[in-house]
Amino acid sequence: MIADPFQFLRHLFDTAVEVADPMRSLARHLPPRPAGRVVVVGAGKASARMAEAVEAAWGPCEGLVITRYGYARPCRSIEIVEAAHPVPDAAGQAATGRMLDLLAGLGAEDFVLSLISGGASALLVAPVAGVSLAQKQAVNATLLASGAPIDKMNTVRKHLSRVKGGQLAAAAYPARMLTLMISDVPGDDPAFIGSGPTVGDRSTPAEALAILDQWQIDVPASVRLALHAGSSVVAPDDPRLVRATNHLYAAPAQSLSAAADKARAAGCTVRLLGDAIEGEARSVAADQAALAQQIRHDLRPGDAPVLLLSGGELTVTRRGDGIGGPNAEFCLALACALNGAPGIHALACDTDGVDGAAEVAGALVNPDTLTRARAVGVDPALALARNDAHSFFAAIDAQVITGPTLTNVNDFRAILIAP
């Protein structure tokens, strides 16, 4: 019997985050420090922590890493620059320019260590000719509100950039480059982690234009003109990538596995629904609520509790004016679908500590979630219609707030079903 379901679910989430902490996991994937000049570059929500882990193993290093505001770490020589995420800003643009200048002077005897994690798409900012930073910001904001999957968004971002889609690695040529990556994308395709700045890509500007049309994404005319003009995304067989190696060393599956082991040790039967689930948050919530209710119906007294675990990256098509994110919206839609069903508790959080539009990791759900909300005058259906899940869970003190976790292996969802 699990005495405190909330504490148990939070412990599982903390375990998933801890396993992906670069200070615990990165060093064993580093080669011995190369002789000669070594330059460290990188971007993402975990990149500063990754840089900290590199210096712990290799000592002081030359370099520049861009991370999200509030995610900096103390490094001895690697410069850490903070910039905006998920919509880029001038600080990210200036730092990206300096990073490209740093790589431009390297030779064949030099070595580049690149550190890439989720968030790099917004933090590496170098718009193509004819597209301003303000226009790039508008495109990013519109993409985020469109409900388009992350791979589609990143395809568009690549072809509007001078650094994504293999172009960072091409800028370092002829130096050798090793990229260490933490995945935050369903399927763990390196080409879509941070929009693949060190990974060659065969997509085309025409595909990016088709995505804008398919998802009805309104963009400035200059953006369409730039895409019609072509892009500098680097093909996988480009000779400038021949000295670049990409290594994915941390991924959602590892974190979910660690949480599953903890749950089994506590006496649960674990059902892993997948580490690459995509789709509209409220639709996935409805499906998982139905599954949880069926499992609850089939359980008998004395059976072990069942834990449903899943990861991936859900999306929200923005319809209202509220404050929300995919994990909180999943929880709100789950609570509405369960409608107070007994014995079912849930948690959904982003492992980077930021879910959508707020500095909140996610939320918790239990059988009295809707009752508590109505007691304080909050309408669950209205909150869901307005995409106002964060405000909903704040009103009933059911948010999960972690602060910067310094890693990012995507969403973590856990539903505990008691017999």
C-alpha cells in the first residue's frame, strides 16, 4: 500500500530527473582530453550543466555555451551566456554570432566539443538573410501556439537559420567535432534535438513552406520569400561534416526506466506506454483516463497497484487566453475525464522544470481535484477551454514547482491506480 500517492509520484519524477543530470551521467561519455586546442560550445537548457560536468572532468576549457535565463552554472573558463527561451532574443543572437566567430578560426589540429540539449532551437539565433530577429520571434511564437509536432516546428526553424541543420558543425570544419546530446524529442532523432545544429539534414525549404501551410501558420511575407530563396542547411554527405561525430548519451527512455524500477521496488505493476508519445495533450489525456478507469475496474482487492508511465512531447493548440503548458493541460483534461474516479492519482511534468508559459514543471491530479476547484470558484471546463491549466492548478495548490532542473529529457507522465 502506498501511503502518500503524491509523495510517491513526485519521488518517481525526481528520480527521472536525477538520472539525466549531466553531473551524474556525462563524464563517462567523454574521451580523454585531446592534446592541443580544445574549444567547447553548446546550447540548450542543460548545456551549462553539461559544461560544468566537462570542466569537472577535463579542467578549465575555452568556450562559450548558451543556456536559458536562470539556468547558468559556475564554470572556470567556459563562458556561460543566458538568453531567452522559448522565443529567442537579442542576447541569444549576439552570443550565437560570437560562437560562429570562435569556430571560424579553427584548424585541422583543433578539437571542438559541442554540448546540445533541448532548448537549443531558441537559444541558437542566427536568422537567414532577409529575416529580422523580430520576425524570427514572431515565427517562433506562432509555431509554439499552432499545435504542430516538434519535428515539424524544427524543420521550419532549420531553414530560417544560419546555424541549425548541420551548419554549426560546418562552421567548425576542418576541426574535429564531437557532439554530446541529451534528447528531448520523441524518437530521439539527433537531427531534431535543438534543430540538429551539428547533424546533416535532407529536408528542403519547400517542406518548410508546406508545414506552414498544413498547420495554417501565419508568417511575415519576408519569411516566405526567404524560404523560396533556399537555405544553407547542410546535407548529411556534405564533406564539411566528415570530421563531426554525434553521440546521444541521455534520453527519456533511461529516465522512465529508472522510475519504473523504483515503482516496482515499491510493489507496483508497471505498464510503460511509450517514451515517444505525441499528440494533442487533451486527447492523450482522454485516452489514458479511459485506460486507467478500465484497469481500475479490473483490479481486485489485494492486487498490486498499477503505474502507467509515459514520455514524449505533447502539444497544445492554443484556443484561449490562459496560462498553460502541455503537462498541465494533460492533467486538467485527465481530471475532467476521470471526473473524480476513486483510487487514481497522476502527475505530469516537464523534466526541464518549465511547462509551456510558466516557471512550473507541471501538476498533480487526485480524485478530489474537481471538487477542490469548484470549492474555490474555479470551473474546470472553462479553464480547459481557455488553455488556463496553470491558473487552475495554482488555485488548488496542485502545481509542481522545481526551479531549473538543469537537464531536459522531455515530458514525464505517471498515473497510479490503486485496487
